[in-house]
Amino acid sequence: MLLLVGVPAVAQDLGKPDSVRINPGALYVGKSFPVTMAVVNDNLIAVINLGLISRTVDSGFARCDSIVYIGRMSSPLVLNLRLSGRREYNGLSPDTTVVSAFWAGSSASKLVPGNDAIVALYMTGTHLGKMTIDSGFLPPGGDFVLIPWDTTLTGVGFAPRYKSSVITVLPARSVCGNVDGSADGGVDISDLTALIDFLFISFTRPAGLGMANVDNSPGNSIDISDLTALISFLFLGGPTPTCLPFTS
């Protein structure tokens, strides 16, 4: 059993640095969807202690509902002493999610070397737009650290490299043409106004830009042809837009 007294020492990994990354994806207002966290490690890991801080980029935000272990961590015997915590600030201030798991007992298993997602963070979108999940420390977390197992049981850990990704929070119903990102997914003149503003006036990114490729052009380019297609649909009896959502 690994015993840690106080806060473990954290050093720089002088070998092949371990890493943690948040995989990019999309979330939805009012719906709980997973964002996965992948860990790359080349040693047996006895402890993971990760503080994850959600921050808005341009008003987008989601709160963490629950933490589910997957992949190499799907067995309850792998790092069997598991702790988690969430601190929500009820707004766009940073929320903190703590993911901690420890090897405890001879019947338990360490986290074997690998490169895959081991945690799914189920999050519910609260505000449309973009957000990130960064690394950091806020109580009740601790040092952002992976601690490899060794026979000396020293508990000296390494701060892994961390890669955040931009996550887009979309409307509850992702509907092609819902450029203003209205929660009901409706497509109307306000979407036309938002697209005109984005293309020609303020160039401000609308909340539903991921649904603005109305003509379904390759590469998800947003240009005057999308404006023409939206006008055709709204006023000229043109075809219903059928583009797929994308993150930008």
C-alpha cells in the first residue's frame, strides 16, 4: 500500500514526460454530455491527483455533473481509492473539478502504461459559446500530479504536461441555420440578422456559428452563400438547411 504523508513532492519528469489532455468536443445547453480526459504514461502510476478548472472563453460555460472512470480505469480495482469533488460558483467564474485516485491494498492494481481516455466528465451546458478546462489547483485538490509506483514507496510525483481544448456549448437543439444560438433551436429573422452582423458589420462570432454553414459547403466555410441560402429558406420557399454542427 502506498502511504503519502502531507503533500507529495513534485518534480520535473526528466524522461518521457507523461501528459494529460482534455479531448475536444461539443456540449449542449440543458443536457449532460461527456468530455473525456486522456492520460499518457510510460510507468505504473500509483496516484493521480488532478485539478481541472473550467473557464469561459466567450460566454460559453458548462457545469460538471459527475465523473465516470472509463478505459484502463473502468475496473474498480484500478487505483481503487477514488475521490472526487466539485466546486461550483453559479456563473461564469471558474468552477473546479478534482479527480483523485490512489492505489490502496495488495488486491488493487496500479494504472498501467498507456495512451487513452480514462475519465469521462459529464457536463451540462449553461451558457452558449466556448469554454476551456485548464489545469490548476483550488481546494480540495492539491498539486496537479501523477505519482509513479516504485519499490521504495517514496511518493515523489511528476507534474504532467497538460493540454486543454476549446469546447463549444451548443443550443439544446442543434438546428442548421440557428445562427444566433437560441435555446429552442428555431430559425428565423434573428438568425439572418446575426449572420449579416458576423459577415459584414461587427464580425462578432455568433453563439450558433457552428450551425451557420447553411449551404453545407466543404470545410464549413461561412460566407455570403450561406446568407443567400438562409434568405431562400426563410422568404423564398427554399430547401430546409441540413448542415451538421461543427466546432470552430
